[in-house]
Amino acid sequence: MQQRANMKDAHFTILGFTAATGEPVMCAIIFTRKELEPMMVQGLDPFVAWKGNELGIERNTGPGKFHLHDPQCMFNGIMVPCFCAYSESGLTTGELLAEMLK
């Protein structure tokens, strides 16, 4: 399943982590920002209908709803989790890498 970005002005770096066996472990997205807005890290499912008016974000957030919460993807039958973070340059730092590897 492919998910679309929730904001059109989100610039980012993506890192894929795999095990030595080649199986996917995690995807990391590092946004070019000074702080991370919650809406930036919510995946969306364009095949699910929006319920209520445009202000009903809570009603449309969660598994099986328009906004799925964390972005994730399916690869070879494995649901790959995503680590979302930010840096002013949009690149990884030692601190971010340490957080990812926890």
C-alpha cells in the first residue's frame, strides 16, 4: 500500500533500514523543519471516505480511517514501521541516528 504525503510543502530525506537477511526493518523520514507538526507525520488513505465536515480530524484519524496516524508501508508482506523526525537541514544527525537505532 502506498500512502500520500499530507502536506504539499514537506521537504524530507528518507532512509531505509534492512536486516542482514535483506528483510525490511524500518523507514526513517527526516523533515526539513525547525519543529514537526503532527499533521506532517499522519499518513492518509485516499480510498477511505472523509466523515463529517472538514474540521472532523479526530473522527477521521486512526486505523481504517482517512488519516492512519504514522506513515507505514507494506513490503513483501511485512508492515514496515516509520520513524519520523526533523532537522533544520533535513539530514540525519548523530542524535537522530541514535534515536532511530533504539
